[in-house]
Amino acid sequence: MSNPLLNVDSLPAFRSIEPDHVIPAIDQLLADNRREIDELVARAGDRPTWDNLVAPLQHLENRLETAWSPVSHLNSVMNSPALREAYNACLPRLSDYGSWLSQHQGLYQAFRALADSDEYPRLSPQRRKVIDDALRDFHLSGVDLPAEARDRLRQIDGRLSELTASFEENVLDATQAWAYPLHEEGELAGLSDSDRALLARNARDHELDAPWAATLDFPSVHAVLTHADDRALRERVYHAFVTRASETGPHELAYDNSANMVEILQLRQEKAELTGFPRYAHRSLATKMAETPEQVEQFLADLARRARPRAERDRAELERFAREELDLEQLESWDVAWAAEKMRERRLGLSQEMLKPYFPATRAVDGLFRLVERLFGVRFEADPAIETWHDDVTFYRIFGPEGDERAGFYLDLYARRNKRGGAWMDVCRQRYARADGLQLPVAYMTCNSTPPVDDQPALFTHDEVITLFHEFGHGLHHMLTRVDEPEIAGINGVEWDAVELPSQFMENWCWEREPLDLFARHHETGEPMPEDLYERLQGTRHFHAALQLLRQVEFSMFDMRLHDRPAPTDPAEIQDLLDTVRQEVAVFIPPSYNRFPHGFAHIFAGGYAAGYYSYKWAEVLSADAFARFEEEGLFSREAGADYLHEILEAGASRPAADSFRAFRGRDPQIDALLRHSGLEEKAA
């Protein structure tokens, strides 16, 4: 067991994992799995059962996933050339194995025979759902197609795995490669002391001969675009950020994603046609709550109709404010966030900087834990003995009300070099009732929040607190499941347009006085947030909410239409489509050089292709779920217990719509989302 990736019975030994371990471990596990799957199919013969077919297959898949998980995670959070090379070398191997497995004729016939057997009706509902979902996925993978078509699907999947990895790497590399030195104090006008310290650290990290530097890591971009009074600096950072990984970017095509996007879309279209769908959008929706692209379009168009009048008023007010109080005759894209922050400060008496002293990172995390403890009766305990990949990372265990250990997670809060941008939850271990005992779920909780600088505590913006709560909602969905079958435990198997329900549900608590009192205290004095400051925070909840909603509708419409039309042959077609969507729904049109699609990893490298609408779709569910707490009391034990049992613990053991109805007692309604967005229609 000298290869730490093959020791799958304990948590990953991150400090011992070397790039040279990756390929040998994955090759061995893939070869073992192929041989053992053929053997178990032969042993099951014409009398397959759960115990002789599904249970041993679960063991093999869990063993492979447990080995690959730390590799994939390290590639995102501690990227290096050697690790990237090993990671990329494994992608086609894993893709080929996945295609082989999903098109395995013997395995498919065995699952079909089990579904037709006398044992099937006697199985638990969870196990029947595992079998039903497997048969659905076999068909989506082309198991009943001619051999030539199956071979082509395997080639497509292999190539897509390479292209999506390349897309993500180009975004990371373009982000990391750009740094703009700042030499004059005047260039920092408007920036807070903490922002200046962050820019100073940027200069040190990039080894620049300058006291400060702007970079394309999100905390730095946000600081400049929101607070820097130097308009030329804002424009420079904006241009570099929105042209990352594109043909108009600052790196002479070194990281251009144009060809990647075209080929990804062409292969997705071909895959859809091979498996019997007219467009990739239809294939994507086959496993979601929404049934057709037209239904999604209607949903998005309705949101746009409701939001656009308010958004147009917000734009007009901001433009007037910029002219009259900021001497800006023309409000450009690099001015919008800065002008909006100035307007928030002057009109509402609040800025993110005013809030940051009340959100030290340690208190925000502690407050999150205390909230979850009150809602669901669990408790958290740090375990410094567990090995992590970086000194900033902490491992926590979760215990139930009876003292039983329920789960664990790694918390990696801060932005740093060689770490992919954004925030996410990912799976380290699934909950799984193994033959030798229960495997507890373990999560990776990853953010890119502003780090501590120069011995000062990390102070979060309110937006960063919301992001932390959002990702932890995903984590709770994964970690608090009571489903023992890994294929449908936690977030596994949940319809993609419902998977954001628990994450967006958690965001609501960041606006309420009672939860905020658990942690929103001044980092120096320990005083709670003053009532007048809290009231001003509440006053900003609807500030430009319609503009933000329209932006999400814009991205969602673009994504759905992109996958519901013939695949492009030229990257210009992709940009043209986005421009068309913007003309329909956007009220701020960015400059022509903006290349948003080239960095849109959600749909080109993540799981949101023809699914980005899921954020707004699930927000209807999450807002309506939270409305029950508003009605019954924010810390209602009954509501908390029902949410835990009917949503978090249920996983994908039943359709998401059934889980929502079990919690809410009815179908979802859009009213709460409109109210939370300040868009409720007033009675005449």
C-alpha cells in the first residue's frame, strides 16, 4: 500500500500524494474494475440479485471514486504542472471506462433482468430507484445502439473530458498570468486598508517590483471594480477580466477558449443525436424537473417580464446619480459596480466596507455552525489530527443529537495562487452502507474569500458570508443524508434544477436579525451589529435586485438557446447569440470586446450545460421553503425537523417535487421569490 491513493479505507493522506502516484493507481483500479465487473456479471448469470450484482458493483465504483476524488480536488486547489499532467492523462482513461461501463451489454441485461425479477418488488423503494435510474442512464448512454454508434459515443465522451479540462485550465492560467503593478499611492484612492493590503500581497506573490498589484483573482477584481476611484485602473482590470481566455485577451491567444467552445458544442450536439434527442438541451432535461426547453424559456421570460421595468428604473436612477453626483456623463461597464457602491453609501448609508468589521471569518464560520446546530440539532467539532492539503484548511466532524458521528468536511476558505476561482462543494466520500460498515459522507467545502493579510484577521463582505452559507447548504445536503445507497445519497441523483434548493435556502439566513446576532459582532470590540446598521443592511436587500435577476436570466437564456439550436461552426456565432439575448433582456450592454462565454465554466466545464436556469428554478423552491420558517418562526423546531427529514436526509430517494411537497404540504409558489427580490405585484 505504498501508493496512498490505493488506501481507500481512510481519509486521503494529502501531504503524501505525489503526481507520480496518480496514473499507476488509476490504471490499477480501472483494470481491476473491468475484470471484476465482467466476473460478477458472469457469476450473476440469468438470476441476478441485489446481493450478487448491485452491491458488489457499488463496492467497485466507490473504491474508484474514493481514489480519484483527492486527485481531482488537489488539481483544483493546489494546481501544479506535474499534477495537471497526471490529472489530464487520467481523464481519457476514466472517460473510456465510464463509457465502457454504461454501455456494457452484459451489465445492462443483468439490471434489466433484476428489474423484471420476483425480487424487485420486494426491494426497498431506495433500491428500486437505484435500479430504475441505472436503466434510464444505460439508455441515455446508448447501450441499445449499434456497436458503431456506441464506439462513437465513447470517443465523444473521451474528447469532451479533454476539452472541458482544457477550458478550465485556460481560465485558471489566464487568471493567474495577469498582474498589473501599481506604483503610485493615488492609484489606490477609494480602496480600504484591507484592500490595499491584499494588493500588496498580490505584488509579493507575483514577485513584482512594485508595492501593489491588481490581479484577476476575484477578491482583487471585486475590490478594484467596486471601490477604486481611478477610472483608468477600473477599465484596465475590467478589460483583462472579461477577455480572459479569449482571442481578445491580454496573452496573445495563449489561453484562447474559442476552439474549445465550438468543439464542445458540436460534440454535445452529436451525442444528443446519437442517443435520440433533437438537441442537447432535450437530452440535458431528460434528468431534470423541467420537461422541455420551451418550458424553461417561458419560465425565464416570465421572470424577465416581471423584473425588467424595475431594472430599467434602477439603471436610469444610477445613470442620473452618476451624472449629478459623480460627474460621469457616460456610465461604462467598468463604472457600474463602483457607481452602485457610491450610490448605496450615499442614498442608503451603507457600504460593504462598513459591514466587514462585523464579519470576521472565524465568527462567520462559528455563527454558521451555531445556526445549523439550532435548526437541525447537530454539532461541529474541529479535528486538527486530520491531514489537509494546506495550512489554511481545517477538518470538522459533525455529530447528531445522540452523539453519533454523521459526517465530516474540509473547509478551505481563502483565495490563493494555483487555486481555481469560485466557490464549490465537492464529494470526498459518499454515505454508503458497505458490507464492513457504514461509510460516512465527507465533503470538500471550498471558497475564495478575502484572506487574512499581515497578521490582521480575515474580514468578509456580506456577499462573502452569503457565498459561505450557500456552499454550506450544498454540503448539508450531501452530509446529512440518511440514504445508504451511494447512487441516490445526498446530492447524487437529485434533479439538477433542484440541487440548488438547499444552497439558496441557506442564503436567506444572512439577512435575518436573529441568525446574524449569532455571529455578526465587531472583530475588535465584540459588539453586535447596531440596529441602525442592520436596518440599513435590510434596506439594501432589494438594491438593484432586479438588475441581478435579469443578469441571471440573461445567462440562463443564453445557455438554453445555445444548446437548443444547431451547434456553431464559428466562435463568433456563440458571441452573436449572447448579444441577441442581451438585446432582449439586459439593460446594461457591455462593450463589444467582452467575451463572457470564454470564461463561463459553469456550462463549458461544469455540470450546468442547458441547466444554468437551475439557479432561478431552484430559487423558487428555496424561497418558498424558507417562507415556512418566516411563517412559523425562524428557529421553529418543527419546521427545522421537517426540512431535515424531507429535504436534506431524503437525497434522491424520491423525485425532488415529492420531497418539496412533503416539506411544504403543497406545490411550490413563486410569491416568496418575488417578495425576496422586491418584485411582488402590488394590489390595485
